[in-house]
Amino acid sequence: MALTIAILSLSGSSVAQDTFSIVAVDIVTGEVGSAGASCVKSSSSYPHGAAILSDVIPGVGGIHTQASYLPGNQQNAHNMMLAGNSPQEIIDWLISNDAGGNPTVRQYGIVDLNGGNPRSAAYSGVNCFDYKNDTAGFAYSIQGNILLGQEIIDSMQIRFLNTSGTLADRLMAALQGAKVIGADTRCASPYVSSSLSAFLRVGKPENSYDSLYLDLWMAYGPTWTGPVPVDPIDSLQTLYDQWLVATGMNDYGAQQDLPVVIRYNDIGQVLFDFSACETGLKLILELFDLNGRIILSRSVNSHIESIDLSTFNSTGIYLYRVLTEGKYPAASGKIFIN
């Protein structure tokens, strides 16, 4: 089901200039997702505001082209991804073949599914406006320019990696991590907001390119001049919450709170206790490091699943996720390796 919702004016022009965004894939569901916000206003036609930078190719991957945005660069990246080039190969080619002859003012974030072995890459040209930076981890890429500071990217990354639920839930959480007045510094005054437009898009493998099952955006109109009544990220959150109810996707979360208990024993094991869970459930246990790299995935075959801590390469925090037979998240949390 495709659903596109907008509020306020639909006229004007849009350039993906001062922007913070995240593009990601989910290797379990095969979904490709994209979210971002910017201090640019709505355009006269879809896509509106910051959404212009988003290119979601269902079942393949996602591309963000921002900062001094040129359609030619976006189309070239799109074609290369369809041809099977990796995110880093695409970025390297774009740098050498910039549509405007100046790659130093561009910024890219690219991720692909690659048959369950996702690849990601990011690039920030040296002449993008400060503050600029990016980070690419397992199955995601985050980037921004004209930012308040590194804390915007860090907060987005932390929220994305530490939020349970669907890919859309995690992308929305990442945007909420950037909801700071002046996150995009040009929006600090006179708008007193993080941004003027925001979007959230997710495609399932079976979706067609122009009909994603989730496609939401919010953008203030081109004549808006003063403080905004509601931050665009909060408006987008409202739209997303309404979408969950309208599509029945909120019911999917009914099983997302399985009573999984974590224990540590004296022989160097962490124990995942499923004794309080309903019998007959077919579950999958996954572990990730803080960069989002999966380090373990196995079926749950007993009430107590033990993992030898000596198999971990380093100490610190690791994330776990429990999936149902339908590969929906049913529980998540952290374990600590001393």
C-alpha cells in the first residue's frame, strides 16, 4: 500500500542543500529506507523539500545525494546501483565524473542489500558548508552539512542503533535524534526549528520504484518567514503515527515485548532465558556490535540459550534482537561484556 501525505503549501522550489539524512537497509526484511530533514521549503511538485535527495530502489538499495544537489548526479548513481556497482564504487565514479564538474561541494550516502551482505559508503566534499560530516556503518549511512555540530550525526546514529522495531521505527527515531533548534543552522533564526521539511520513505522488496509502501513528508511553504508552529520532525512523527494506525501496522507491535530475561553465570556465559515466553514460538536470536555489524544469528531451540563470552573479540556493549518466525522484531536490548 502506498501512502503519501503532506501538509501546508505545495508550491515553490527545493534544493537539497543544508541537510541531515540517513539511508539504511534491513537484511532480515529486505526493506530499503530513507529519512532526512533540511532547511528548505516545499516545491511545486513531488518530491517536496528535503525528500528530493531520496532515491529508494526496492530490493536493491538507497542513495542520498545532497549539498549542491544536481539531478544528473542522482540519476548517474541510480543507474550505477542498478548495474550492480557497490556504494563505494558509485561514489568514486561520481567524484571523477561530477555532473557539474565540482565534486567538492557534494555529499553522498549510499547503502545496498547485496544479497544479505550490505555495503555502505559516504562522502563529504571538502567545500560543503560546515559543519559537515558523515558516518557509514553496517547497513546504514548518515550524513549532514551546515549542521550545528558533530552531536547531530552522533545522536542520529545512537538513536538508530539503539531503537528496536521496524526499519521505519528506527529511521524515525534517528530523525528525532536530530530534532534540535538549529540542527540545520540556517533554521535557528528566524524559524526556531531543526528544519523546514522532513521525510520518511521505506520500500519493501516487492514494491515498484514509484510506489513505496511508506512515503511520508512534511514541508513548510515557500512564503513561510517566521517561527514554525511545530518542528517538521514532530509533524512527520505525527504523520507516521497516523500511518501506523491507518495501515494496521501498529498491531504488528503486539508481539514486540517478549519477556526475555538476560543473565550472566560464573563460567563466562550470557544466558538468554525464554522460559516466560509462549511455548511453540519459532524465534531467531541475533547479536550486533555498536557499529551495527551482525556477529551472531541462530534459531532459539531451548528455553535457555547460552553464549560463550570468550568468543567476543572485545569488551563493551553489544546489542541483541529477537525475531519471530515472520522475521519481525519481538524483543531487543543490550548485553555487557567485561
